[in-house]
Amino acid sequence: MVLIIKDEYPDKLFREDGKRLDGRDKNELRPIKMEVGVIKNADGSAYLEWGNNKIFAAVYGPREVHPHHLAKPDRGILRVFYRMATYSVFDRKRPAPGRREKEISMIISDCIEPVLFLELYPGTSFEVFIEVIDADGGTRCASTIVASLALADAGVPMKSLVTAVAVGKIDGEIVVDLSGIEDKAGDADLPLAITWFNNEISLLQFDGTMDAEEFDTCLTLGKEAAEKIYKIQLDTLRSKYISIQESVSEISNTSGGEE
Amino acid sequence: MEDEGEIQEDDEFEDEERSRELVVPGEVLTEDVNNFLPGRGTILNDTRDKIISLHIGLKQINKNYINVIPLKGIYTPQPGDKVIAIVVDKNPVKYRCDINAKDDAQLKPRNTERRIKTRLGRGRDYQRDHRDESNTDRFVIGDVLIVKVLSADRLNKPELTTVGKYLGKKNGGIVISIDPPKIPRVIGRSGSMIKMLKSLTNCNIFVTQNGRIWLRGDNIAYERLLIDAIYKIEREAHTSGLTDRIQAFVKNEKIKRGIK
């Protein structure tokens, strides 16, 4: 028996009380949880839970480039491998990297490259492996965040972290951080990434219809949301070392008391 | 033993009592660019009104320079460094050695033996210890060598030598690896940590800048204790009062493990 499930989207993306289908306000982000140093054998790694998205990233490098013809004699290269697990989406995702994976890998590498000092590592590559375990809208933004965290955790010199967030239009209203269903059924989708060194926009994609005024609102709302996420990123990076500091001082305090 | 020796290195963590604020990449260290200059691990932004950190590390103010000491990173070979290399490949012309840097280093046979100047006349004034220059029989793949970096830059492969004090092949012992930026902590202020570890565990230790540590003790119990202590130093490298804590740890563990 063949089971056919049609893609059906609700007519309305707002509830009667004015909130979104998952109960959020228009400017509210989904709950975010980040962690660094989760993969022991990688040079740097990070894990992100953003709403229903669950993403791992691992960084290796600088190391020799394979295949060798990709190596640049004057600078290093950043290679990003964005992959989705077969069970990450509703229909089984075919595991072979397709057009979408290649595009997302490219845009993540292009938007992180400006903050790295690749000219210091000629002939080598940094490799970022991003594995989406669970996907629910906005994985390209989430992957950018987790990749920049993993690079920072690996000790790669960076001008700043990179933060990304999607802003969009659903049922004629501008909302921040689109979920999977809002992304598919909504009117417009605008993922943007910000590098905090000089506050530059590093990624801007657009899909849908929107007028110029709405576009400006999107950018302002996007930046506000990105600032919130950036704080969480900084805290995550610090917490790895601060937790050790605290545990150490606790031990010394307790042992000192006993003596 | 002939294997005594450690490398003295400018102590990067010397300001132990002063501020050791944890900073992350992109964090603004100061906006006071008139009184401070960007030092190691920092950069000025494009409008030149902020000093920004490049690493996850500890902020340190040295006179009017602001430095960031990274807590994690890769080893960059510098000419003159003494490092532990592992022979990974060889051919009749040279050895290829892993020195934990981004490139494999090369060791040529002419750099593995002392060249004695003798008078042979007619232009041949070097006698090569009865060895042909294209001979790479001295070491085999997998050997652990203490080497000195002769030349290193970001474009070419580093070149090594085994001629010099403390250099050459290491027989026996254990090699462990830690994060290269944490090596100064294992050495301690003017070698205090390493002296303490040596006297408490009766082990020979050779600490090198590429994050590898060679050690050999009287028995395996001491070696294990020392390895645990070194990993503890690595984990807690950014905390203060480390030497005292490690001393207490080693003494406690000695009692716990029943070794005197």
C-alpha cells in the first residue's frame, strides 16, 4: 500500500488571539540552546537547538586539501559541507547531496569567509561539517550560527562571530524567525547574516513579494533579533571555560573549609 | 639521565594575579585607542576606534599593549623551536615528519649528522661520517625525534635538524599531546610547575612548543599519575592558583593510589 500524504498548509498562519501557530509573538524567537565542544575528536565543534532544529557542526583544520587541485597557493580555503540526515524532514531526505545542499554549503562558506584570516594559511583548508539532525525551517541561518561557533571553539582567529536570522512575511505581517510551516506557506522569506566586525551584512537572500518599506522593517527587525542571538553565542563560548573556573573555585573553597 | 632538559619560554601566563578576563572573538576590548595599542591576538576595526579580540582567550594588558592569549589554537613553527616530531614517511632523499603543525616538516639526512670539517683538499672539505648523502637509514617510520626547526614560514614546509643539544631520537617513554597554547602553563612561571612535577613523580619530562610532551618514569604508576596531572593542567589552564592545586592533586592521588 502506498501512503500518500499531501502537503497541506493551514489557511491562516495566525491564531485568533493574534499569536502565531506555535504561540509566539511576531518578534519572538524560538527557544535557542547552544553548546560548544561536543565532538571530542574534532578540532572544534558546536551543537544548536533552535526550536525544532537540531544541528551539529565540526571543524577540522587547517589541514591539507584533498583533492589537491582545490588548494590555493596564496591563501587557505574554507569548505563547508552542509548535509541533512535522512530522518531530519517529514519525507525521507535522499542522502545524496543535491542542488540545495550545495547551495547552502556555498552560501555559508561565503558568509563566514570575510571574518577569517585565510591568507595566513596558504595551501590548506578549514573544513566545516554541518549535520542537520532535525529540520524545521531556517536551517541555513542556524547552520551559519553553529558553524561560526565551531570555528571559534577550534581557536581559528576570527574578526567576529557571524549571526544569522530569517525574517519574513506571513499573512501580510512581518515576523521574525520563520518556522518550517511559515516558511512554506508564507508570502516572503528573507534570511540575513550579520558579521559583527563593522556590523556588515554578509548574507541576504530573498524569496517572495514585499515592498521597499516592508523590506526596511525586515532589516531592522532582523538586526534586533540577531543581537539577541549574538548574546547567546557569546555566553555559550564563555560558559565552556567559566564552568571549569567555577568548579575549580568551588573545590578549593570546600577543601579550604574542611582544613 | 641524558634526557634531562626543558625549554624555557617567555611565560605567557605570568600575570597570574592580574585580570584574567575571558574574551571571545569579536569582543570589543577597549574603545580607548589613544592610550592602548593592539598587541597579539587583537585587531583594530576599520574606523580605528575599537580594539577587537581575535581569539577565545584571556585578555592581558602589558604596558600600553592589549594582548589576547588564546586558549585554543594550532602550533605555528618558528625557527629555533625544539619540538617532538614523529617520522611518518621517508624516501632516499628525506624524512617526512609530523610536528603537529599545518604542514608536515622535512628532515634531510645532511641535517641528521654532525659534519666534521677535515682537510681533504681539492674542494672536498666535508667528510660525511662514512655515509652517503642520499642515505636515510638512520631513522625508521614511527620514530620519535626531538628536533629543532631550522626554517619555517607560512609558504614553505618547515625544515628540521637533529644536530644539537638534547636533540635526536628518543627511545622508550610516552608521548602525549595537549593544546599547544597551554604549554606555557605546564612549564609554569620560570619552570616552577615542571620542577614540581618532576620532583613529585620522579619522571623525566620534555615539554615542547608543539603541544607534545615526552615523559618517562621509574614505573608505570608514576607515569599515569603524571599524565593525569598534565591533562588536569590542560583543562584548568585558564584558572588561577594552578600550581598549588596541582601539587595538592598529585599528593592526594599518591595517597589514593598507594604510591609513595
